[in-house]
Amino acid sequence: MVEPELGVPPKIDLSQSIEIPLFVDGKRTYGNLGQKLDNPSRLGKETVSGSTLQRYEGRTADGKPLPDVVWVSFSRNSTRDPNNVMGSVQMIGYNKKTGATAFFESSDKIHPWVTLDKQTLRMRGVMPWIDQPSEFNRAFVPPRPDRLQCVQCHQADPFITNSFINAAKMPNKDEAVVPVLGRDAPFYVIGGDNWDMRTIHIKENGCLSCHRVGMTTINMFASTGWDPNKHMPPQNPGSMTSDYKRLQDAWTKGPDGVTSFWLIPPMKGQPAQIVGDDYPHKASFNRPAVKKDD
């Protein structure tokens, strides 16, 4: 399913990837830091040192470059006891021209492929590749209808970025490993034709002038103490408070169809589309938490 659009997934060697640095009061720190650090993960889990990221150019099975394709691997350490390695290794493949996206997710049981450095807890190891099909299928969880849709968190586009993710930089560059995509970036999931791809859109809303906004992702970050008005927009934090409030109002009251509405992203050469109540792929995670007026 994936190969025609994205080529083959990369071989993941965690020792060749880039460690995500953690900071406390500006100082590089190691260990299980919970949420008490400068750049917590904001993913609803404790933040543990040793996680890594890597970016790869897409390639065909015979090694031909696919310049429109980018892959990112994310090895996330959530180990509490260094003798019992816990975490996950994930891959996202993305075609910048068509929007085709593939998500690969390991189980939390990543032993025996992953080990940890004793002092820093940095993740090491080589994940099975497609030349070992049975091991690859054991390492990466196959999709099932009863599993969460990846777009429950990856709503706006394939890649989630925040101060935790963006702390990992490309070698010798002030450029984050994870690409930052714009408002008009195409996006659809290979094999996810029945996934809920909607995000709320409001005409002339400042928050939406640069990117789409997934409200479940926003609320996940906010549940760990993140306040978007202290960070966004980056050049002048807090200057779009009213725009953000309008997004929250649309989420709690539901889009009214006049000033706000549901939008699905551009895909397969087609422009973004407005959808209404007849959208056939509604999912529970994307239902506004409607509150009755007092």
C-alpha cells in the first residue's frame, strides 16, 4: 500500500539518530524529569531523556531517491526502570506533493531491539526492516479497526511539533529535524480513507493564517499546563488571544456554518474542501465538546 506513494520505509538505527536534548533552567539534564523542565513532551506522559529523531529522504526499493518524500523516525523513551526498557519507535512517511502519509507504530515492548545508555538513558539499537518481514511485523503494530486513528493527535498535518520535538536539530544547522508544514500542505492517510480528517476553520482567523489547528491536539498539550497565548504567535506571543478564543468557542459550541466550518485538507491534487453534517467519516474524538449556555 505504501510503496507506490512513498517508496520503502527507512532502516532505523537509533545510534545514527539525533537525541532530543532536555533542559532544566537552560541546563542540559538527564533522567525522568516528569513535566518539570523547560521543554516537556506535552504528550500526557512523563518526559524521559534519551528519545531520538531522524529524518530520511524517500527511496524506492532499489535505492532511487524520491525527493518529494520525507520520512521521520521517532524513538520515544518512557522508561521508569532502566532494567525494563519501555517506549516506542515510530515512523511517518510523507509525500510533500500529494499529501500521502503513512504511520508506523511499534508496541511499547521494544526489547530486544532497543537498549539504553546507563547514564543518559539514550536509546540505542537497530529496528527490524522489511527484509525481515516476520520481525518487522512483530516490531510494528499492524492496523486494526479498533485501534485509535493516528489523526486523533496528528490532526493538522502528519508532524507534531513543539519545544520538545524542535529541540532536536539537523547536524550543523539551526533547523529542527521534524519538518514544519504550512496551512496549505496536502494531507491524507494511505489506507485511512475512513479516518476523520476534519479541522475547524474560521474565516480570517489569525491562528489559521499559517497552519491548520487540531483542537484535540491543542487540548492534549493544554492538559499538561501549556498555554498557547504564552507561545503563539512566535514573534508576538499573546497577540492573537481573541483569535484563539474564537477557535475554542467553535470547538465548545460547534461550527456555525457561517463564521466557522469543518475543513478537510488538500489531497491528491485536489483543493481543501468544506464539509458539513453529512460528512461520512465522523469520529468521536473530533466532536466538539458542546456546552450549553448558562
